[in-house]
Amino acid sequence: MSQGEDVSKVDIGLERDVFLRSLLRELSGTLEKVVGVEEAAGYISVVGGVIGEQIDTSYRQALRVERLSRRQVTEALVDLKRRIQGDFYVIEEHDDRLVLGNRACPFGDYVKGRPTLCMMTSNVFGVIAAQNLGYARVAVQEAIANGDPECRVVVRFTMADPVGADPAEANAREYFRVEE
């Protein structure tokens, strides 16, 4: 840069989205280093729960319903991720569970090596499903954050199997409806 060049005209690859993704990546990384991965996931879970409540309220108000139907829950989970530039899709759909895949994380490459950010997905999905259907158990079985090519998320709607019964759902988290 020459002495007379305008700083606002140089290309440094910085804009709001990149800044916010970088901020979240570094915040989660700092939490992981300071308090450990498990505790960091707990902190991020709290934020994810609040965001989940806000998104759930937005969908229910927009659809003018007290509770989303089972079908609307599925559609909302896929739709909300689409709106934030994720690429979630339904792999399987059963009465007791929903299996979703994801080809693109909303955090982009900033999620790599930061599995605690997956708690945002778990909590947002869990809160929306539980608030509308009474219960949810969410397991992130595969994650781009862990180096997998895609994410695989299982959302169960019944307590038929005890937590931990399926080794593929060892990291599952349970969510229950909170009466307003």
C-alpha cells in the first residue's frame, strides 16, 4: 500500500459474516482451552437453547399455531438451516425419529476442529422438537466439525430406548417441553 492509497479500498477479506464466524470459532476454541470441551459444550448449549426458543416462537407465530405439528417440526428444522446457509436434508423419517444429513455447515470451514459448535444444532433442534412434541433426544452422529464429510443428526421423539442403549447415540442429549 502506498502512502496515498485509501485503506477502505484494499481487499482484506473482512466483512460481517466472516468476522462473526471467526468470532464464534475463536470464542468456542477459547472456551475449550480454558474450561475443557465438555464444559464449553455446556456453555454453548445454553446459547443454543435460547436461540432455539426464539426460532421456535418465530415459526409458531408465522404459522399462527400454538404448537407445530410433527411434519412442521421436520420442515422447520430443515428450513431454519437452509436460511442460515446450511444444507440439511431428510435421510429417514419415522414416527419415533428423524434422521437428517447436512452437506454444508452454516459456520462454513470455521467449524472444523470446533465440535462444541455442534451444540448449537443439537440444542436448536432439541428445543424446537421438544417444545412442540413434548420430548426430543438429539444425537450428532457425524459432524463436519470432526472431519466427517457430512453431518448426520438423529432426532428421536419418544423415550422408548434408554439413553445410551444405541452406541451410535452415546452423545445424545435429551430435551423436554418447558411450559410457558
